[in-house]
Amino acid sequence: MLYELRNLKKIYDGRTVLDLEQLSLDRGKITSLLGPNGAGKTTLLEIMAFLSGPSSGEVWFEQEKVNFTTGKLMHLRRKVVLVEQQSILFTTRVWKNVAFPLRIRGASKAKRERIVEELLDLVGMGAFGHARAHKLSGGETQRVAIARALACFPEVVLLDEPTANVDVENQIAIERIMQEINQKKGISVIFTTHNMIQASRLADETVFLYEGKVARSIYENIFSGHIETERNGCKQCILQYGLKLGVDSPKSGPVRISIDPSAVKISQSRANASAENTFKGKLIQLTDEQSRVRALVDVGIPLSVLIPKEVFGDLGLEMGAEVWLTCPVESIEVF
Amino acid sequence: MDFLIDSFLSAMLLIGSLDPGLLEIIGVSLKVSCTSTLIASVIGVPGGFIIAFSEFPMKRLLITILNTLLALPTVVVGLFVYAFISRRGIFGVFDLLYTPKAMIIGQVILIIPIVATFTISAVSRIDDRYRKTALTVGANLFQTAWMLVREARFGIAAAIIAAFGRVIAEVGISMMLGGNVRGFTRTMTTAMALEYDKGQFVLSVALGIALLGVSFAVNLFFNYFQGKVRV
């Protein structure tokens, strides 16, 4: 076990931004922390990077309980490195930025030169060694920041939304680097994202965070709505977009719901679809995701559906086609 | 007007001829001012850094006091130090009065608030991501602090330039604690005051031009230094 977090809470100005009962993360994997803005992803990364302590609870790293109060965290920080969402480079040359972790570890000049060159090549920035760091673009900055992080020879690399502010070319490069350092160097990679597709493409494991908590259901298809009880006692959630969904929840009034995309059924005709929570929509996007296909259907709101590949083959769906979606009551979580 | 132009031309001739008396005065000025700036920087830069990055009770009050001390009149510092180093003062036994050391003590007191407040301002503006980055790549506290100072170097250099400008141009402390002793504690400003009193307007103007020239040279040096490290 790499990390074990128990009853972890982080409170800022009286507001609980992180509240994790239990979370375990394994060594040697690529793990994604998936959640919307404000889910507590960055706060969690900073705690895991030992840059900030929790307000309460325990953090265990490699079976060792981390004591944030003593301030003696350098030996742990030298195993884990954080690359921030908007990385900042020291106002010097690119080369010196990457050499900084090596210099503070007392590496010889020859060793520094060899490693820096190697790392800049790895991130595709070999030609930029003598460039001024603050003249680089966002994507280039992020790649140099990753090279600098790797110069620490870490066991764990934490990346906070590593591709959030970069173009497609840099996004591909960064994702390749993440996979390469995990597979070739055996470094555990933990990254945050709000991109479900990126998480499923890169991560061996995904942790869903919502409002500071590990979400039981999949963070996807989240909508705001209002629950009303009908005359027959059934409850309906009326989404902001006018869509009505039958739900099974003791709650009433304003709520948020999530619809599990793997539980939504898709068919090409009404006859194949059951009556409850059935909507007609238009297929607007298809994405290949390992053993599944993700379909995005516009039913007034964009609804994501995960279809096993063997089922997808039988359905014969085409882009722009009219489809029917059924959301079983069990697939809807109210919170 | 002719009188002013004549004085200016005579002053230029005096400087051009490298008059030994003039060079001696410039030498004392530079020695005292550079020493006091160096000492104040050694105290003020780390002091400002610690104040900026530490949390302690009455921090705001301390910063307000330091800001107030920016307006400290030189004669007040002169009087204050005089009370301690005069024969009757508690440091009277060290016989410091009317020596360059006394001037340096007074000038250091005068400019520590300048160096400290400018440093506080410079390092407070540094993006917190620099601190986090240094820590996460494994820097210890000293290495992190050094890195932050490096990032704030232009602001800190400005603090030192401002402090040097204050001491090279001050007259109150130099006169009260140095005594304007020729060849020993006579600086450009005290000499100017004296020559003015004597009606030697030419030498006064020459010293004034020299003072501006020295300040210009120091600023050129710092600009060159900043250009060298701006990578």
C-alpha cells in the first residue's frame, strides 16, 4: 500500500473542503482523482505531497504514519513530488530549473549535465535547455516542470490537472510522459482531472471525489434538480432543463443527482425501451474506451452512456441517429 | 546666473584634475556609506524575509513601526546615538564619537528600516508557488529561503540602492557623530555644508556634482548586476 488515509479532514475558514473516511492507493499504478472543481482534489494532492497537513485524521505513507506537526517531512518530500496545475519555473534557464533538485541533493556537475539532458529529451524539450524558462508556453512550462519533478528521482509523482491549460499537442506529450514514467521507471503516478475520458484512458484506478468526499457512484451525468412528490406517492426529480426522472429517495426539494452511465440502457426504437425514465435523443458523440464505447446522447441535456463493445456491435449505432435511453431508478443517485 | 555657470565649470575642472582633497572626501563618503549599507543589508534583508514569512503576534504593528521609521530624521538618529556613545553615555568608554564607526552606527540605524520594509514588500509579492515548488522538489528551509530571495532579487536590490542613496546623501548623522574632521570623517555632504558656510561655492558645487556622479555610478553598477542575473 502506498497511501492510506483515515478519517481525513481539511477545514479552511470553517468550511470542510475534504472529508475522507478511508482511502487507499496502491503503489506502481496510475491513479486518477476525478471530480468537478471544488471537489477537494488539489487539497488532497497537497496533503499527499506533504506540503500541507490535514485538520484531523491520519495519513499513512508506505506503512509509516506521517506526523505533520513535527515539521520533519523532508525525507518524505524527497520521495514524492507535486507538479501543480499551473506550474511555475524559477526565473532562470530551463536547464537550471531541471538541475535544481539535483543541485540541492549534491549531485556532481557531470551527473547533473547527464541527467538534465536525459530528462529534457524524455519530455521532448531537449532543444530548450538554454531557453529562458519564463519565455516558454504553458505546455512547454508543464513539460519542463515534469522534467524537474523527475530530477528528484521520486517514487510518486502527483500531477494536478496536468493537461488542463495546454493544447492538444502538449496534452498528448504529457499523457505519453505519464505512461512512460509509470511503465519504464515504475513511478506511481497520481493525477487529478475532471475529464472522465482522460481518466479512463490513462488510469489503472480512478477515485471519484465530490464535495470533498469519495463518491460512491460514478462522477458523471451530475445534474441539479428539484424533487416533487406526485399524487400517487411517486417521487419525480425535475431537472433544471425540464426533464423529469422518477427517483427513489426520501429527499425532497432541491437536490443533485448522478446517473450511472454504465446502467443507462440505449436502444434504437421505443419498442425496445421500457416505459419508465425513457427519453428520445440524438447520438452526438462516440468514444472508444478500452472494452467499452462511450456514447453522448442529447436528450435535452447531454447524457453519457457506457456500452460494452459486444453490445455496441449489435446495436449498429451511427452518429446523429435517433436513439432511446432508459435510466433505471437504481442508476440514479440523489445527494 | 554667470556665477552659477562659473562655479559649475570650475567644479568640473576640479573634478577633472582629480584634486587630492576632493578624492579624499569622496573616499571617506564611499567607505562609510558602503560599510553601513552592507551591514544594514546583512541585518535588514534576512530580517525582512523572516518578518514576511513568519506569523507572530503584533506582526502588523512591527511592520507599521518599520514603515514609520522610514521617515526617521537623521538628526534624531544622531542625537540618539550621541546619547549612547558620548563620554557620558554607556558606550562612552569605546571612544567612538567623531569617528567613522560612529557614523556607520548611526547610518545603519537609519537605513535598516528601509532595507527591511522594501524586502518585506519584495518577498511578500513572490508567488507562493515558488515556495511550494522548492519544498516539493526536496529543498530544505534554507534552500527554499535562498530560492525565494533569488526570485525577489530585483526588489531586494532596489531596497539596497534606496538605502545607499539615503546614507550617501545624509548630512545630519555624519555631522553630529562624525564631526566633519578633515581626512577622517569629512564626507561629501558635510564638506558641502562647510564650504557653503565659508562661502566657497565652487567646491560646494563640485562636491554636489561628485555626489550625483557617485550615485549614478552605483546605480549603473546595480543595473549591470541586475542585467547579468536577469536570465
